[in-house]
Amino acid sequence: MTSQAQADRPARLLLATLGSRGDVEPFVHLARAAQNAGFTVRIAIPDQQDINTDGLDTVSLGIRFADLTQKPGTSASRSFREQIRPSMSRALAAFVDTGMDWTPDIIVSHPKLLTAPVLAARYGIPHLTVELTPTVTSTAQFPAAGITSRSLGSVLNRASYRILDIAREMFAADVRTARSRLGIPRGRLPAPAASLVAISSSLLPRPSDWPATAHITGDWHRPSNARIYDAELREFIEADAPFVYAGFGSMTGGDASARAEAVIEGARRAGLRVAMTTGWGGLQPPTRCLGPDVLVTESAPHAAVLRHAVAAIHHGGAGTTHAVARAGIPSIVVPFMADQPFWAAQLRRIGLAPAPLHRDRLTPERIRTALATSMDCASRARTVAQQMSAEDGTTRALSLITTYTRSHPSDTSQRSNRTDTSAPRP
């Protein structure tokens, strides 16, 4: 392919992510926006049955995270050895297969895709990493999300971001295999050209000590005009009576029945109805506490439902945290794991939530008290939502992707079997 033909065709953007729904949906939203902007897009994701990818060139990475939840009575080490390790190895290899088959111009991927730098080295193209929560770009201001919700001091805060090195060691053999397959000799792999931090600066201001290559774009979310197709859900949220939303996404474990009952009875004490999503099983309401003031569904479109609620009880995942803040309502956070305690503490710090609740110590009275206290956050929540309405995370991300693609022309000598098109490069 001539240099002119290379410049005239649409840029080929390979997106890839690993994780549960909160890790996948932002990439799907970005893929749609990129496709509409003129990119040729392929997106590699885990098997995720409840996310609409119609119209996208989607490749499965052969892993389903719902199947990787730790089984009762199984130790963490056994779960890693028998489930997580082999599944992740297959996914990392599948991503290499995708790149070899498609040969992109730029790769934008979740940090879990440890073989992305190998593909970038093979094709001489830029690779951008995506932080859906702050875990990669170090700062002295706060520790990596998932380590602790409290500051460790500037030195240890920075050191905490080396946790990703542990993951690299766990799957170093998979990276070596990828290097061997692609003919990449030993040595340092190329670092990401930049980090796209898909977080709202209204929720987390940019640390002053971040490098220029770390870009807060705003989160990547579904347009706010999302519709509710479930007639029962639509009728419930549009009724002239206040309700609270409750949902713990992909979280599991503990007594999901007692947890759900505490939420429902606590909301009743506060004079509120409940719209509850069961997700992967973190909430399982017993029949005895159901009634016309409770609607239970597996999932619901946040953009359409949350703006009708008075507050949201949730696990504190980054995606849900942003959706609730964008809806302009207070959060009551019940963190389970990973980055969720970080977001629980951050929302409290900026006045969008009361103190978080322990997932295994929920009672109706604690829920009632938290709901009452959360109303003190309502005005601040509306202000932050107005600020976030001016953000367009996907547009900002696409602008940066375009810039990095153009500033790092790919090595045409390593391209083959490409089809030219007359569409302009974005």
C-alpha cells in the first residue's frame, strides 16, 4: 500500500477490554462514537450477553467473567489456579489472534490486556491504555484505587500504583508466548503513548503531578435519551410516588436475601418505594417482603431510570458512580471490593454521599438513616450533574485517539492484505 493510500483510508482502531459490564459498556459506547466519526473499528470483549453490540465488528475474547466469581467453599488461590489463570491466558492469546488477523493502526485497551504492548511493538503502532478508575498513572495525592480508600502519604501513594506489576508477573508467561509468536525479541516493550482516564473531573479533579500524557476525558456513557422498553418498569418509575434505586451490578457473595430485605424495609421506613436490580445476584429479595411498592428486575438502563429516583443505593463501581452523579441524585454506597471503597470515600469527600455502609451489616434502620442523611447531599448532587452535562468524554477521547494516530504513522512495511477505501481518515 502506498503512503498516500495509507493516509487516505479510515484509521483502523482496535478497542479491547476485560471485566464485567462496567468495564465493557464504556468501550462499546466509544466504539459506536468512533464508528460514527469515520474510524474503522473492531472491539474485542468478553462474552457479555446483556450488552447490545449490534452494528459493531465485535470479537469475543473467549472469557465470561460471570463464570469466574469465587465459588462458596473454594479458596482464592484455588479459584485463581483453576478458573482465573487459564481463562485469562485464553483471553490474552485471543487478543493477539485478533490483532494478527486485523492489523490495526492504533490500539486502545484496558490495562488487563497485558499483550497489547506486544501487538503495538509488532506493528509499530501507538497503544493507549484506558483507566476507568485511577489505577495506572501514579500520583502522590492518593493511592491506586483498590489498595485503600485512605491516603498512605505521598511516597506510599505513588508506590501503590506498582500493583499492576504484580499482574504482569502473574501472566508473564502469556506475554512471553505472545512475543515469541509475533517475533518480538527480548527487551523492554513500548510503554503506552498515553493514558485515557475515562473519569469526570467533576468527581475526581486531575492531580497536579500527573504527566502530560495522562488525559482526563470524562466518562464514556450512553446518551441521556435512552428509553425504557419494559412497560412495567416504565409505569413504576413514572408513578407519582418517590422511589429509591438499588442495584449492586456484578457483585455477589454474602447473604443477598437479607441484604435485599434490609434495603426494602429501610426504604419503606423512609416512605420510599424501591426499584431493585438483581444483577449477578448481589440482591435477591425474598417473596415475603415484596409488594406493589417494590419492582424487581435483572437490570435497568441507568440513564433512563436514575433521573426519576430520589437516591441510589449501589456498590460504588466507577460506571454506576458516574451514572448516579450524572442523574443529579445522592449516592448511598455499599462497597464490596476493588475500586469501590475508593469511590465511596471520594463521593463522601465531595458531598455526594453519606458514609458508606458495610455490605454484610445492612439493617432497615441503617438504610433508613442513610437515606435521610443522603438528602443533605441533594443540592450538591444537582450542581455536580449540571457540571457533568457539559462534558463529552467520548468526543474528547476520539480527538486524542486521532491525534496520537496521526502523530505516530504506522509502519506500512508490516501491513498486508488491507483493503483501501475512499473514506477520509478522521
